[in-house]
Amino acid sequence: MRQNNLASVLDVLRRESVTRSALVASTGLTRSTMAGLVAELAELGLIDEITPVATGRPGRPSPLVRLVPGAVAALAIDVSVTRLSVGLVGLDGRTISVSERDGDRSNESPHATADAVAEMAQRIGVGSDSCPLLVGAGVAVPGLVRERDAHVVVAPNLGWEDVAFAELVAGTIERRLGVCLSVDIGNEADLGALAEARFGVGRGTRNVVYIHGDIGVGGSIVVDGARFPGGSGYAGEVGHMVINPYGSPCRCGARGCWETEVGERALLTRAGLDPTGGSAAIDALVEGAVSGDPIVLAALGETGRWLGIGLAGLINVLDPDLFVLGGMFEPLLPFMSECLEAELMERRFGPVERTVPVVAAELGIDALLIGAAELVLARAMADPAGAVTFGG
Ligand SMILES: [Zn+2]
């Protein structure tokens, strides 16, 4: 009971700093219970109270209860094909510090990646005295993750098969930095969806399909507020639904998967740019689109059409309330939406007035780090006293 109450107070404070009265109102607890909970969380070093700047209105403003910035954090790791990011993410879902390394890692071994992770973790202070209390580490990978043993079953664009990556990262960090952390791992689209649902554009929406695009295209289906796992836990691999049977071969071994038409390489090829150019090439593409480059705009239009064809099918099957597009789609969506919407109009089935909004994700380049951290933070904050006392 007390543990649940502590968790619900933190749940409110993770969204915003509020007065004690607002905490009482939103949790439904009594004032005296709340006083005890606030004292206990302050004792744990998780929260404090600050006096806001006077507003000019009569009377003194009430103090706000807030999370102590940087007191507790999760180590977050985003292994994408063209960029490795390692960061510290606080309880409020904000990144405290991030280290990034660009470069094609499509043939890098899991061991080499784990070594790079440890090195970058050290660079952002893990193992030093200035590091916040870490309650664990979370990893986002572009592949299928088996929940039972946290193995990466397959990550086609990394060339990984059956890799115990969470274990490998935990072992490498312990050996190289002397820090013992429990490491969780999840699919990048699932973690992007988790981050957007908690802190971004998906807040408060019950049925959402989140689609993450870069080299590969992943998806996560949220039904009535919870991730739909499917029979084996691998639901949502929308990037590998066949959309063009006469299209290009996919890294998964099939032909004409959705990601071969809407993934980064297809888009860059259409725009006449280096398909292996990674995030720098995508930045150049965004610049080209902003300045009205006709070849870039045509490439985005064509990609938008393929996106629309796939989304129309997903509407007919899943009937979501909202599509959230993340990764490289986030900055590019405004330049694709006209062609995308035209496909949706043409292919939709059902009442004319029925439309499903397609919106860009909100959390930007750090979304997967925030999602990877949330995997750890959400569980730790369900038992804050345990997490803080034992460090995760
Ligand atoms: Zn495929």
C-alpha cells in the first residue's frame, strides 16, 4: 500500500512539479498521508520543495514539490545502424548527458559494440563520483528481442543473430568500469512508443501505432494503453510486411518489404544521395527539402506515397486512433504528408468522416534513449525505496 502510494506520488511528479494540494487532489490521498509520503521521498533524496518566483498576485506562492534534478538516473543505450548513443536519463525523462558516435555499424560485432558502450559510458561519468545514482541500464536495438531471456533473436540490419547483448553490456561495464548494473533490452520501436506515450505526442491516446524509421523500419502497436505483443512477443514488425512483391531484396531475406520502399536507403537513393550516408545525409535531405530542391521533394513525395499505402492497410486492419512517426520520419513528415494523405484518402475503407491523424513524434533524436531509460526507471519507481537503497 505504502509502496503504491509512493509510486503514485512519483508518477505525478515525473510529469510536472506541483503543490502539495495538487498532489492530494490528483492522488486522492489524505493531507496527512501525503505529508508522510513527501517526507519519506525527500529522505530518500528523490524530491525536494522549491518556492516559485512571485507572480505579482497577492499572497505568497505555494511551494512546489519536484524531483531533485540529477539525483537518480538510468544509463540508456541506443544501438542504431548508423549511430551509437549512450546517455544518462533522469526521472523526468530528460537526458542529463549524451555521448554519440556516428558510423556504419552494420558489420560490427556485438563485442565491439559493447566495448564502445562501456567507453562512452565512462565518458559521461559512469563510475565517477559525480555520476547520479543509477537504477539500471536500458538498451534499444533495431531487432527482435525475446522477452524470456532478453536475447536479440535477430537484428538484420546489424547482422546479429541470437546475441545475449544485455548480458554482454552488463559484463563489459562491470569489467571495465567496476560498476554493477542490471541491463534491460527492448526493440527500438517499442521503446520509441513507450517514450512518446509517456512524455511525447502519444500521451493520453489509447490506441496508437508507432512507426520508427531509419535504415530499417520498425513498429509498435499500442492497444488500449498497452503494447500488443502478439503470440511470441514480436508483433509490430511492420517494416517487413510485403508491399511491393516485385521490389528490392530486403536484409531480412524477403523481397519488397515496406522498409525497402520507405527506409533510409530507398529515400536517399531516390534523392540522388549516398544511400549509406547515414544521419549526415538525412540532415542534408532535410535542408534540401526546406530550400525547395525539386529532386529532394519528389523523392519525399514518392516515399510519402509508399508510406500512405502501408498506413492505409494498417488502418483497415487495426483501426488505431493515431499514427506516430519517429526516427527520420519525424523531421521529414511535413514534406511527405500531402502524398501520404492522398493515398490514405484513396485507399481507406469505412465512413467518409473517419480519419486517423498521422503525426510526427515529439522527442527528437533522444526518443530511443528516453524509451530505453523508461524500461528501467518505470520499474525502479514502482518501488522507489528499494531502488534507491539498493541502486536498482
Ligand atoms: Zn524484410
